[in-house]
Amino acid sequence: MPTSRHAPNEPPKTFVLAHGSWHGGWCWKHVASRLRRLGHEVHTPSYTGMGDRAHLLDKNITIETFVGDLVQVIESHELEEVILVGHSFGGIPVTGVADRIPARLAHLVYLDSVVLESGRHAFSVYPPAEAEARIKAAEASTNGLAVPVPQPLPEVWGLGQEGDPDYDWVQRRVSPHPLRTYTTALTLHAPVGNNLPRTYVHCTQPSHPALEDSRRLVRSSPGWQWISLPAPHDAMITHPDAVTELLLRVSSEGESR
């Protein structure tokens, strides 16, 4: 278990953890339980049509749906000073939320995430072959409604192989990803991150090749903190202690700035 704890006179923090492709709020289980034991408030929503909301899969789901999902969680719970964390594809709706309701946010954390500028969609920064393969898979399996879960699960996730506990735990839970959330553009009215404190976490063992354009954008833009984490892409599952420690450290550093 992590050893970091907030100081006795320091109020608990509020975390909203946003998942990536094919995942759901369930993927944050290990990190969320650690943060809650330390006294923090944690929300792990699933997007419309995914995770525990997979039964709501619909052709009208776009990236704006996912942004709205996160905004609604934050506003309906009247959350303030939120540390908003996006994993992988989750970086895109996180950027949208920062654009819509910046006053409710304290820090943005992009955990091995996609980072998009306004007017671009996910497939505009993915390798062309990867984007084409996902579109074809969606057309073949669901007439273009959703991208099926890749089989076997990608090695870069770091879950091992079939029969390994992490692999089997994830395999039982993943679900198809609404295709239009990859192909509809994100519209922003402010720069990426909306001038909020923000941190990019690069998972390095191994480094995910599909995120190279996003990492390049972050490296070339001012205002970012950069952290390298020696863990695979699904670090919140494989390295929950390290991710928990990192989130607590980043959020505390943000307060001191």
C-alpha cells in the first residue's frame, strides 16, 4: 500500500479518474481504493456506452458525449478543486472538460494519454494504419457502431497473457468502444489545458508508439510538467501503488505553486 498521506491539517483531495479505450470506470479499482483509504474523494465514471454503461451503446455517441459525461459527474456532485485524470484516450475528454468548466478543476493529469488540439479527432493523431484497422474492425463487427476489443489484448498494456491474473481480470471487463468518439473532432475555445496546472505522465516500459504525436505536442508546448513512469500503458492496473503515489505528489505540488 502507498505510504503517502495528506497532512493532518490538509483537507482531502477530490479525484475524477477517466478511463481509456475499451475500458470502464472499473479499471481504476486498485488506485481508487488506495486513494479512498487515505481519505480522498474519488469518482470513476464510465462513459456512455462503455463499462457498466455498455448497454447504452448508440450510434449518436460522439466525443462530446464523453466530455458531457465527465462534466455532469463533476457538476452534479458539486465537486470543486478536482484533480482530473485521463488515461490513454481519456486525455481527450479531459481536455474538453478543462475547456468547459475550468473553475471546478485544480490539476489535469494525462496518464499516458492522447492530447488533442481543437479541430482534431483521435484518428488524426493515431498512426494511419492503426486508425484504418479500427474502422475496418468496427464495420465488420458492428456495422460501424463500435470498435471491438482487440484480441489478444495489446502487449503494450503490460498485462501479460491469457492465464495471468491481470490479463484475465481485464479481459472479462473490456467492451467495444463507440467508433464516432474517435472520428468526431474536439472543439476547444481555449488552448489545450485552458491554462490549468497540468502534468503528462509517460509510461516508459514499454513506450506506447500510438501516443508519439501527443508526446511531441506536449514537449513542444509551454506550461506542462513531465513525469516518466517505469510502467506499462495500463499502469493503474499493473502498478497501482506507483500511480497512487504519483497522483498524490502531483496534486500536492500543484497546491504549492
